[in-house]
Amino acid sequence: MSAKTTAVLEGLCMAKRAWVTPITIIIVLLAGFAAYLFLQPKTELNGQQQQSAVPVRTQTVAIEEFRDVIEALGTAKANESVEITSQQQGVVDKIYFKDGDNVKQGQLLVELNAREELAKVQELQFRLGEATRQLERLKNLAREKVTSQQQLEEQQTLVNQTQAQLEVAKAQLAQMNIYAPFDGQLGLRAVSPGSLVTPGDTITTLDDAMPIKVDFSVPELYFASLAVDQEIIARSAAYPSEQFNGRIETINSRIDPITRTVKVRAIIDNKSGRIRPGMLLQIILLRSIDDAIILPEKALLPIQNRQYVFVVTPDQRAKRVEVTIGRRKPGIVEITNGLKPGDEVVVEGIIRLRDGIPVTVQGAK
């Protein structure tokens, strides 16, 4: 072989080695990476799977008491309420009460100056006595047939007229004294001794607040659920931690055609006297008490016209389950079909879930 041929062959071998070297390196690197993955400990892989699980909070399904209620706002009213006024014009002579006193029926509250009325009564009493004596004299004369029947009848008429005038005067005199018409608590005094009062002027107020009435409106939709003697619960902002029990006394005979509500009146005994007329009360009317499966509304996943929840399976995966809902209350909903007691339902973290995804339960209720 010539020297020229030998040189050509050596050049080809060198070029071949230069082309093979990078490929060999790439192959070796790929083989090493595959070996690394194959030899990686299973515990490390399991750790990565756990990190990919979605953290959630769950609630165990159980049968609970579901209270179906109607809520309304009502205004407290006294059982009996009146403004104490005078029927006659006069000057206040004496006052027999203080602001806020509890009084009994018939108790004297105010005495007006009644000198004129008293004098008129005394005058009529004198006239009646004189007319009566004259009538008796004429009767004696009539028996002896000394006087006429006409004179006797005229005197009898005078006696009757005087008697009637006396009764009117006595009534006017009685009206100068003002009495409590029923048991109750007085309000603020609006007059003083020496004040001139006329018919219609308010002297004070009187309220009988034991028991107390509460008027409230209920939508026509719930009319069939109302009944006389049905129990109610009333709450007041003045006593946020207390409740007052009562019962329905009357259901109005008409439904308002504008608001489509019916007026209802309830009675609360109010023995403590803590509810005052005019208070705004929150009324809770109990319709029924049932045993049902109840879930927070946030556990529901609405898709079109259907409702779903996610149930945690024994292998810690999320399973989407269609449910049927019933009645609702603020924050909670009744489940009528699709779940059974003991199911573990996701109540927090459902946004990141999909069917079959692994989950990690961080807290349960």
C-alpha cells in the first residue's frame, strides 16, 4: 500500500472517531438518568404523591333535628293602652300620682277644681227638696179634692225635671275627678297643679303590658301553616341573649291584596315586664321539627340544574355524588337523597376537587 493510501485511511478513521464521541456521551447520559429513576426509593415517590393530594375539611353525615320556622318582625303593643284626659275643662287642683307609678283600676289620679260644679249640685239638691215637699202638699190636697189634678201633674213634672238636672250636675262633678280605668303603669306626667286642661289634653298615659300583644305579618305562602294557639318565640335587640315565649291569639280574616301578607296577633305573658309597648321584636314561628340530614350550603357544588357533593372514599379520594336538596335555612340545607349517615362529605376545599383526586383530610366535624 502506498504512503498516500495509508494517509487517506488514517484520516477517515480520525473523522469516524470524532463523529461517534458525542453520540456515545448522549447515550451514556440517558442510560444514567434511566437508572436513577429505576433505582429511586419508593418512599420518595410516595412522598411526591402525598404532596399532590388536595387538603380538605370534612363533615360526617348524621341525622339531626331540623326546625322549620317562619321569621317576621313585629311591634309590641300593650294589652290595654289609653291616654288619660279630662272630659271637662278645669284647673288642676291636686295630682295623686308620680311618673311611672303602677296603679289599680279606679284609683284617683287627678282632681280638678270643682267649686262651681259642687255649688250647682247643692243648688239642685235644694230645689229638688223644695219641689218634692210641694208635691207632697199637693197630693194631700188632692185627696181632699181641694186642688186640681193638673196642678198635681205639673208639680210632678217639675220634680222629675229637677231630679234629672241634679243627675247631670252630679255627673259633671264626678268628671272633675280623673280615675285609672284599669290596672297598669303610668307614663310621664304632662300637667302640674294649676294647669288649665281642656277635653282631649293628655295628662299622662296608662299601659297594661302584662300580657303584651305583638302584631306581625306573615306571607300568604305560609297561611296554611298558621293556627290559633300556635307557639312563637320573640327576641328583642335590648335582650339579645333572651327569648320570650308566646302564642298566636288571632289571625286576621283578610289577606292584604297589595303586600300579599296576613296580619297575625300573638300574646306574650310578659310577667317580668321587660317588654315595653313599641319595641321591635323578631318573631320566630315554629312550623315543624323533623329529623333530617343537614349540610352547610358551602358543601354543595351546583352544575346546571343539579346539585353535587364530594364524598371521601376509604382510599382517601374524592368522589362526586349527586344529591337532592329539600328545605333551606340561612347557611344550611336539607339533603333528602344521595347521602346516608356516616358518609364523610367535604365542606371546605371543594373548588380544587375533581372526581377521583386524592385528598388529605385536615379537619372533620
